[in-house]
Amino acid sequence: MSAEQVADQLSQTPLFARCTKKQLEAVGRQVEVREAPEGELLVRQGDSGDAFFVIIDGTAVVRRDGRDIAELGAGDFFGELALLDPAPRNADVVAAGPLLVAAFDGDAFEGLLQELPSINRDLMAAMSKRLRAADSRV
């Protein structure tokens, strides 16, 4: 997938919606697009984190301690906590069917946060929503 194609895909996601085409093409050059078959474990609970993921197409299930706690779809992201705070991953993420993700390694994620300030706000807003939802379940 070319940087332009990745940029086009990412522009459809809420996290990147406010980015310019030029910004998205720069992001597209830093990201690795990965395909995952149904059942593939993308993130393992307890492991150290080395990547941030944005789902381009498909769905994934989030599992904590063997229990399904969320479903993620196109435009959703995961893995940011382990890069922002170097604690072990707090859940598994498993492809629920064929999945296409944009994967940012730690350096690309750091560059993303520095070069695209709008991402910081959107990332924090999404994390706040997740925290509120988790608090309401407790």
C-alpha cells in the first residue's frame, strides 16, 4: 500500500480527520500496514508495548484476563497506553475476522505526537471516554 493510499485510509478515521493531505502522506510514510487473519493475536496482555495500531478495516476483540471487554472497528485504535506509560499491556487484542491495521512503532508514534498537535487532543479525548466507560462499569 502506497503512502498516498495509507493517507486516504487514515483520513477516514476520526483520529486523523483534521489532518491535511500533506500531513497524512507524511504519516503514511512512517507507518507499516499489516494484515491479520481471524484469530491473530496483535497485542498480548502483560507484554511490553512496542507499537500503536489504528484499525483501517475489520474488527478486533479486546480481552482482559480471558474475558471479552470491547470490540473495535475501523477507525478505532489501541496500544497507545503501553507507549505513553511503559507498563505492560493491559489486555489482549485479537482479530475477530480479517483485519487491516496501520502500525506505528514507538519512534513513529512519538513523531506523530510531535508533528500533529491535533492528534494529541483527539487521543486524550478518546482515552478519557474509555476511562469514563470503565469507571461506569466498576
